[in-house]
Amino acid sequence: MSNLQTDIQFVPGVGPQRASILNKELDIFTLEDLLRYYPYRYVDRSRLYYVHEIEGTMPYVQLKGVIKSFETFGEGRKRRMVAHFTDGTGFVDLVWFQGVRFVESKYKLNKEYIVFGKPSQFGNKYNIAHPDIEECKTPNYRPEGLFAYYNTTEKMKRSYLNSKTFNKLMEGAFSMLKESIPESLSPYILEAANLISLHDALENIHFPKTPILLRDAEIRLKFEELFFIQLNILGYTANRKEKLKGFFFQKVGHYLNTFYKKHLPFELTNAQKRVIKEIRYDTASGKQMNRLLQGDVGSGKTLVALMLMLISLDNGFQACLMAPTEILASQHFATFQETLSYMGVKIALLTGSTRKKAREKLHAELLSGEIDILIGTHALIEDTVNFNNLGFVVIDEQHRFGVAQRAKLWAKNEHPPHILVMTATPIPRTLAMTVYGDLDVSVIDELPPGRKPVVTAHRYEQKRGALYQFLRNEIKKGRQAYIVFPLIEESEKIDLQNLEDGYLQIKEMFPEFTVSKMHGRMKPAEKEEEMRKFVANEAQIMVSTTVIEVGVNVPNASMMIIESAQRFGLSQLHQLRGRVGRGAEQSYCILVTPYELSADTRKRMEIMTESNDGFVIAEADLKLRGPGDLGGTQQSGIPFNLRIADLVRDSNILYKAREVAEQIIETDPSLEKPEHIVLQRQLRKLMGNRYDWGRIS
């Protein structure tokens, strides 16, 4: 029997105190947990340098020599220890800013040591701060190869749980193994994907014998991690499609035909027509639909959703749309009311601001079936909201809602309704295959006719004069503008021009125009009034926070100025830009920043000015920021954090892992074949008690 579940405290060098720290800081409880804690980088320690070879650009050097003398400088907390170290070709200073007494007692003059660290140049001299030092016990010392480094916390460092200690703990862990580590993948998968064994992979990830074996270990462990995510997602999807029956929308009738022939606001694009066909096929298949609709800002997703809700009505079912903010819900309500006003469709709005009396009336009409379409915010998922026959659910900007919140909509009918989740944040392929891997995906990849790409420019805040003159000229042409700030009130920590100051400054700069203000802390009625004034062009400039990021649609607004644009991520900048360019006139997005910018920020500004393509922006954003803690988000369906794989760098491994998982699920969806029992066991272990993670994602 494997002893991988041995309590971590019994690993040589750990003990109860360190075990407690490893439990709390890293969730390491067992021998296996320790082995699965992977290094984050490696340093080549296979070479010894001479002191005279040191250059300031070297990341690390390893030297062999002796300490000739010690000196201390400063007093109390500022005291530091300097050791003058030589190998006969020159001197380098070894410096310690803490632990001076320990250094004095540990290291001896004229004894040979191996010193490892990062050299820094001061004038003509080099020093190495807090070096790794080991006694050179053999005259013919042969340097180590690749040395692993592990992420540690401040609390761990205080208990001397650093990379050097981790190396020793890993040695102790491997010494405890009574036999080879049991395999987690079926033998034929190892062969098909050309992977090394789990035991060899874990050994070489911690103690790489050669760079080639390190590469093989990384590929094996990354494949395994991504493979089980795909196996879980695809297994769930197959199970749902097999077992979950959906409402049968067999006809297109009066509602859709009337709308299409008499009230369609503009000709559908080919992409919209394709997506409607895909969803029509789903809803007429007898299976429950669970589909993600991606489309860049302004691509016409809402119109597609509206037409499909009308098909739901044609088949005797109610429909609902859930939006993340009251502003967006109210705007959808107004759009639907105006678009369907001549068709006898009863539409209602439910938000946190809906008064008690109106709410009671709405609940009764919803239950009786009098209301055809309900639009609202999180208020839709309250237990008191019950439908007569809910058949079609649209979730707008789905990334704003957690899995548990969305799942509550399933319980609004005896059988789960068809689900369409929409996002204006394009999702890179690797993320779509993981975070949203259980959803069928539709993409609207063209804009409605007549739309002009938004011109995006980067300007420095020190040159506002020309920018404000350009803004004034645009408004004089009859246009309107948004000016977005990252904060509402002044923050002591972040020295940014805030919305309140900005609002007063803009009013002062443009006395001839009406300026409105919008932020998240305003009362709903105040927001509604400010939005009404802007939509009616009673206000020409709206000063706002990112509350207008999603869904606000004012075709006459042709200018978006984003203050302190360096504080926003790429996806958010792209969303904000999407608030303009919704009419036929040329629109502009101006990114305002200070001169001093980091390389990453400057890259973001360049990407925004060069591309209007949401998918290009999303890919670039993923590369710059990384996927983040996917397993920690409610939105994600990933059951465990990525410990070693990277969705940007390891896309080829991901595609291979999905291909293998697809082949397995196709022939054995329940993993019951003898050769798949090992996969079933490993998947259960990884999932813990969260096996139903993906009911909606």
C-alpha cells in the first residue's frame, strides 16, 4: 500500500510546528500534498564561476573560496555584517542585514565554502546579499545541476521554510516512499500522449536530472492537470445531454413572425442569422439547451435574445432576462417595451427598487401567466418569484453572476428551462474550453451595417487643452460624451483625480453645456433621472464611474474619455469603448494617462489604439494578466486550481488533453471500463465533495 496519505508532520524535517504552518499557509496536509507542491523556477547550479568573471548583468553566480575577514557596520536594527570572500582571483563582499549573530557563530575564516547568490555592483566592487552558503566537504566538489525554487510566504520564511529547506523536505519525502507512486493515468494514455510515469515526473520536477527530463516532467504534470479538467467538464456535459430533457419549441408562430416582418429595427447580419439557427436547433431537439453567446460590444446579441424569447412565447412559455445592474435591466426593459409595444406582449421589470405593492401585483401576474417576459436583476432569483411556465432564460453579462445564483433560475420550473448566457467580453479559446467548457458556444463575429470602428487615441493628462477643444467641437456638432473616472471619492492611498473633483472641473470648463453625473452609490431614482437626461440629450456630458461599463446604449454619444486609463484592465477599457460607436457617426475613445507608465501599461495602451477586435483584446489581456485563480472564482467551473499548467503558454497541451478526454467520454461516459477505473478514482479524489460543480456555468 502507498503511504502517500502520511501526515505531513512525519516527513523528516517537518514536525508539528512546521506542519501547522504548511497546513495554514499552503494547504499541505499529507506526503502527497508536499510532492504536488511544485517549484516555480529553477536555477542552473552546474557551474562554478571565478570571482574575476562576475559581471553586473549576471542573475546568479556560484563560487568556491574562503572568507578572509568579517566587518560589521551600523548599530541596532541598522547593523549589517560583511564577509570578505575570495577564490584567489579577486574579492567579493557577502552581506547580511539580519541574523548577524547567527552568521558570526556559523561561518569560520579560511574554511572553504560554496557561495551562491545574485551579485550587485557598487562602484568597482561586487557584493552578494544573504547568499546561500554550504561548507565544501570534498576537495573535488562537483556542482549540482538544476536547483528548484519554491514560492513561500513571509510567515514561512520566519520559520526558515525557504527554498533550501523545501529541497531538504522533498528529499525526506522521497526517502519515505516504500514503492513507486501509483499511476493516475491509464497505461494506454501514457503511450498515446508519449508521457513519462507519475513517479518519474514528480522526481524530476523537484530534482531534475537533466533539462530534458525536467521538460518531460512538466509536460506530464501539465497534461494530467488539464486532462482531468477536460474529463470532468466533458463527462458532465455528456451526462446532462443524455439525462436532461428540454422543452420542445416546435413552432415559429405569431410573435416572431409579426416582429420579423413589421418591427425588426435593422437587417440581421449573417452572424446573427447563424446564431439564431443554432439556438433554434437546440430548442427544437428535445434536449435542454445550455449555450454561451459571445459577441463584441454592439454586435446585436440582445436582438438575437429578444427574437428567441418571442419563439418561447410562440410555444406557450414565459421568458426572462437577468442583468447585472439596475441601469442595464431598466434599459433592456425600455428597449423591449418600445420594440414590442404594438404586439400585445406583456413585459415587466423587477429590481431591488421595485416597491412592495408593485412587487405583489407582479408576483400574481407572473404566476397567472399574464406576464410574458420578465426583465430584472438578482431580484429574479428570490424564492418569492414564481413563474407560470418559464421556458427560456437569458443571462446578460453572465460573468457578473456566480454559479449558485444562476442555478436558482433552474428551479423556477419543474423541468429546467433553456439557458442562454451572453457575454460582450470575448473569451479566448483556451478559457472557453476550461471555464466554460460544458457550454455550447455561439459567436456573433460581425457588427451591424453602418457601424464605423471607434478611433482610439492615447493622450497625456498634461495636454488637456487640445483634448477639451476637440470635445467642445464634437458637442457643438450635436454629439454627446462620456468622461469616466476610476474612483468616486478621493483616496489617500491612490493619488488619482476622482469623480467628484472631475465633475466640478468639467462643469467649470464647459459652462455652456449641461453635465450629468453617475456612480454606483447614487439612489436608483437619481441614476434613472441622470440617465434619462443623457438619453434625451438634455445633458451633453456624462461624468461617470464604470457603472456605465456594461450595456448603456446612447447612439448619439460619440466620445468616450477615460481618465487615469492606466488603472483599467484591457477588457474593461474595451467594454467602456463599446459605449460609443453605436450610431452612424464617427466615434472616438481617448485614453488619458500620466507620462510615467510601466512597460505593461504602455503595452495595454498600444493594444487598445491598434485594435477594435474584442477577441484580439481578450487574448492580449490573458497574456498580460494570466487567467488568475480560476478555481477560486464562482464563475469558473474548474474544480481545482491550476498548480503547474498555464492556459496561455500550454495551449497545445490543453488541446491534446481535450482530444484524449473527448475520445474517452465518447466511448465510456461513466468511466466504467476496467482501463478507466484509475481515471474515475483520480477524478473523485480531485473533485472531493464538489462533484456537481458544473450544473450551470
